[in-house]
Amino acid sequence: MIKLLASVFAALAATAVSANSSSCTSSSSASKIELSNVPTIRLSNGVEMPAVAAGSCFRDCSKTDTNPSGIQSNPNFFGFLPEKTYRSLTLALEMGYTHIDTALVYRSQKQIGAVLAAKFISGELSREDVFITSKLFHGDMPGLTRRGSTLPTLDDMTPDEVTDAIEAQFELILEELGVGYVDIMLLHWPAVMDSKDPGNAARRLAAWKVLEKMYARGQARSIGVSNFSEHHIDRLMEDGAEILPMVNQIEASVYKSWENIKAYCDGRGIKLMAYSPLGLGKESLLNDPVVTSIARSKGLAPSQVALRYLVQQGYAVLPLSSSEERLRLNLDLFSFSLTDDEMEKLSALRTKDEGIGLPSPYDMS
């Protein structure tokens, strides 16, 4: 059977080579995209993670009982807007971004796959030119998430059921992205948000064991977690995990910092990724007098100061934008640095403890 499969694949490969050879005589590939020189962060297994990623969690959650959504033609809308990914990611890749952050729950992976396919077909990029981070293992969020991208009955699932579900989610992610492997796969949350269910630790371990298996197969070049406290990671290792998470993706900004989690991860070689690094944007930290004063003194945008603050602390940052100008600014973080005095002034702002409204990692057992 193996010999038969080998001969079939060989025949298909020969056909593909022949087809490619004939097509190359009639058309030329597009020019290769010039990749950015963004520094990388070395993970514990030697994988180099670019320090800036293009986010893909596009959504409009402004609708309330008294306020309409931000979509004028659809005031009742509340949810993810994956269609914004097409243009945002196309612009980002053409600017030289190489790191893409996504998740099954964002519903943006098919769009990412379509943009990458176009770049791969044209020859502008190859798979090895891009670095993809994705996430799975997310409980239900009624009114926002949809079945298929979350685990609606997670609190009631057995570890065996979790294993089956995470294997299926992992395969779905690869299919939606149209790739054979991801560069990082993360467990999105340690449990259903705010869950204190006594079975959470066993379910986490079951999900992590799937990631360890996929890592061994090369379907993920590295594995990690997201929104995990130090207690979650300690318990994971105590319960039988063989691989210490290589990454922990947490919310972090000038206004938001999980100092105990950061100290724990720094002490164990677990690299940090900062999501929502600009917080609530122009409604808050980007108009902060300290941030804007430093930005003016250096001839920078407030967003560059806020992102550079995190980069200098060792975070990889995941800003989200569909604006061409902001995408450029978010990538331009390495032509300047902040002084010790400026870092100290910015660090003082974290006492505001203002995030985007997600639960604390410490609120889940």
C-alpha cells in the first residue's frame, strides 16, 4: 500500500512539474516581496518569532441596548468582521510583515488562507516567508461566537471528548489556512471564561497533550498558551505535561500589565506576546498626556511609543489595523528607542489597570 501511494504521489509530482514548466514559458512570476527586518524573539526550542505581528481579530462589539453598532447600514450588528482581513493582510504582507496572528474563533483564517494562496501562486511569497500563530480551545461566548469555532459544552466535556474536539479543531485550522503546519499553536484560554469547574485542569491537560502530539509531528513548529496565569502553567506541568509552553499570549499595554505572569514567564524562558497592545486606542491610552508628550518629543505617533514600550520589555506585539498608515507605523518600532526615564513614566501608567474588558486569568480554576 505504501509503495502504491508513493508511486501515485510521484506521478502527481511529475505532472505538476511538467505543468509548471510549460506555464513558466508563457508568463513570469511577480516580484518577491521584500520582507521586513523586524527583530525576532528566540523561543526555547530555537524557533525565531518575529516581534511584530499583523492581528486579524476584526470585530464590532459596540452595539448595546442603547447604542447602535459602528456599521451605519447595520446598526444591530454585533460580532466578528473577517472580511476586513482581506485588505488588511494584503497591505501588511506587501509592507513586509511576516508574522500573522489569528485564531479559530476570529473566523478570519479562510480569508488569511485566500490572501496567502494568492501570494504563493504569484511567487511573491513562499510558506517559509511567513510566520503563522493560531489558537484553539475556546469556550462559548453567547451572542458573539458561533458553533464550530468554539466548544459550547466545554464545562461538561470529558478529557477524551476534549482530545477528539481539539484534534478536529487543529485539522480545521490547517484546512482553513491552507497550510500543512503553523509556526505556533496556542490554547486560547485555560477554561471557559470565569469557570471554576473542578474538571478544568484535566481538560486543559487533554488539550495540551494534543498540541504536544502535533508538535512531535511537525504540524506546529512551537506550542504555547494564551491567557494562562502562572498557576495554570504550574498545574499543567504537575499533571503530566511533557513540554513547557514556549509562549504565553496575554493582554498587555501601557495601561494593562499582569506583572506576576510576566515575572513567572520571564523566569522560565516562556516568551510573551501582547494582544490589544493599544488598549482602547484613541478613546484612552493613545490620548494619554504622558504618551502623547513622549511621542511629540521624538516626532512619533502615540501608537509607536505605546508599542515600543512593550517591545523593550521583551513582548512580541500584535496590533490590529486596516489603515495603511497605521500598519506602517505599527511596523516602524525599531528605528528608535525609549530612554529609562521614558520607560519609567510609561510604567507608572499601568496603575490605571484598563483593559478591553476580558476576564482576568486568575478568575478561572
